[in-house]
Amino acid sequence: MVIDPSIFKSYDIRGIYPEQINETNIRLIARAIYSFFKLKIEKEKFNIFLAYDMRLSGPQLFDAVKNELLQMGADIIDGGQLSTPSFYFAVFNYKYDCGIQVTASHNPKNWNGMKFVLYSPRGLIKIGKPTGMDDVQKALSEEASEMIKTRGNVTKRDGILEDEVNKALDLLDNPNIKRLKIVADPGNAMGAQYVEALFEKIPGELIKMNFELDGSFPIHEPNPLKFETLSDLQRKVVEEKADLGIATDGDGDRLFFIDEKGKVVPSTSITSIVARELLKRYPGELIYFDIRDILGPQKIVEEFDGRSEIVRVGHAYITEAMNKTGGIFAGESSGHMFFRANGNAEWNLPVILIILKVISEENRTLSDLVEELRRSYEMPEYNFEVSNASEILNALKEKYKEGKFWDIDGVSISYIGWRFNVRTSNTEPLLRLNVEGYSKIEVEEKFSEIKDFIKSVAR
């Protein structure tokens, strides 16, 4: 059977169901992943933690993966329906050998796929292009391994959400949180699980929007990066006179906040708040940001005696960097937040708790807090559909050659007071532009200038 190679992405496997990924070919992919795991784990018998999200094709694909792995002799820990952060939590905290999550993240409803990880004491190893995805593809073309005489066993794992919430509360020493009014919209997707579980343990009024898990996404696409999906939540926060709003994506690994005025809070501002609070408790710790927007969080880390490291865009790359150098936290511009305590993977519960804790202790609004910690301005990411990305990147390097050049991810050029990054998307055929600086006027001017230049060169 020929499997479309385009489903093997930089960080995971994703394709359209059932054309690109289905109950038949996912069994072959599961077999290849098992062979990869077996080489890496070097144990005769090992356990695999399995979970899936709310997509309509999830139960069938999950069962197909589980049955194939059992036939291979694997012992399965069945986590059932979970968010991706809860999946990471289970693998890392229960020290399972490896794990597979059936999910397509925030993609539209007709997609599905898999994320898979290996356990290590230092942190989870997410399997992507740098860490073994090519080996999995290669294993697909090889002959099947010897027949396994003993079928594997299945153990059901319960209580994961309760353990996860308790660990997040312990991490922050059971913070003193006032009875705040919070509106949350997980978009009928997996974030509903851990948000609801959290508010069963802390004070506050939780106003729920679209909490029923429904992979048809009847109200809106579960992708808070598309700000149009946040309009109902923004309106509800203002109507209810709530303290803030919370939005999560399809598999629950992205997190966005709405302030009490109904405005979307930039992820960099949330990163700054979390970094400040962690550095108050753990001075000198290492904090990571992705290359897109760094000026504001970097200033905050410097002010609170921390260290920072810039990494390329992509959740697997950030986890890999944290595994190597051991930082405590990372914040990505697209809403991914990573903690060492969760295997250097995404974990949104501590972020929510930190925001609620600071608002409670300082008795102030989220918008005031964001403004106080503002050190820079940034334009929303702008996307170009182009067929000559390399030519454009080279033209930008030539035009802005007097600036300081970084080649971490695409083209990043810095000047006194402002900087920009242009990179190709890891998941879509797009060129992405980010511009930030200390003067709002200058940032807007440079954004227009670079955008016009790219359009003049684009084909």
C-alpha cells in the first residue's frame, strides 16, 4: 500500500481522513512506529501509552492503532480521550516508555493524525523530522518483523486529569486565588477537559462556552490563532463583566487569553507574566522564546535576573532545546507554553493558575498587568502565498544587510529599536512575516515597508 508521504510533517503525522489517513494505512504506520520504538527503547517488552482526541474519526483510528500494536506484542496503557498536554503529562509523570496520541491538533474537522513521543528522565522526546520521523517512513518500506507469538495486554489508566490538576497546584504551592469570573471557550475540543477539572479544585465562577466534545466543531473551528474564532468569547467576557476569557485549540496544547475589556492578549505578554513569576521564585533560571517576537519577554527576563535562549519555531524544536539545556519554561508566540515539570512539553494548567494568582494577589485587571509589563510592540503575523520563497529571503538579506542577521529560522534581522523575522511555514505553503520594536509607530512603518517589499519580489 502506498502512503502519501506528505502526511509526515515536521512535528507529527497529519492527513485528511479517509483519503490520506484511514483505518487501513494507520495500522501500517503504527507498525512502523512500533519498530522505531523497539530500536530506541532496547527492551524486549515495553509499554505504550495511547490516547485520542474528540475528532469524529478518532475512535476508529485509535482502535486500529491499538489492535495493531497488541498484535505486535506491545503492552498498551489505554488513556482514552485526552488533550495533548494531558497525554504528555501521563507519559512523563507515570514514566511510560513511549506514547502515541491520535490527533490532528487544530486542523479542520476532516483531518486526523498522530503525535508520538519517547520517555526520558530529562524530558520527552517528540518524534519529528530531527528526531526520527524519517526512520519511521523508512520502516514503512521494510519487510514486517517476525511474527509475535504473544499478544500484548491492555491496561486502562484512570484518574489522569485529577493527578494533572494536583501536580499543577503543587507546582505553584496551592496558590491563593480569589473567586474570579472566567469565561472559557475550548471550541468543543479537548481543552474543555482540563479547564473543567481545574475549576473543580479552585474558587471561581466558570462560564462555559462550547464545552461538549464534538469533532464536527459545530460553532467554530478550534483554532484561536484565527482571531475571528474568538469573537463570541470576546463578546461574552464583556457582557458578563468577567475578569478574563480562556480559549484553547483542538487538542488543547495552545492557550489564549482575553482581557476584561474583550481584547486578545498577545502570547508574548502571557510569556512575560509567567516568566516574571517563575523568576521571582527561581532566580537565574533559563527561559526560552521562539524567534518570531522576543523583545518584550527578553527585557522582562533580564529585569528579573533570568537567562534567555532563542529557538526556532515549532513545538518539537522547543522541547528538544529544553531537553538539551534544561530551562524551566518556554513561551511560543502561537500560544504553546512548555514546562520542565511536564517533560519540557506543553502544559496549560500552570499558565492559567499563574495568571489567576497574579490577578488575585495584586488585585488588578489583566489589561493593567499586560500594560505594566509591556516592553515592546508587535504586529500580528502576516502570511504570503509565494512560489519563490528562497529568492525573497535572499532579497531581504541584501536589502537589510546593515542590520544584525540571524539564521536560526528563516531570515531575522535586528536594528536598534526594531527587528523582523521572515520564515517559511513548517506546516503550510506560506511565507510568514513578524515585526516588533520599542516604538509602535516605527513598528507599523517597518511592517508596511517590508510587506510592500516582499509583495514586489513575490511570484
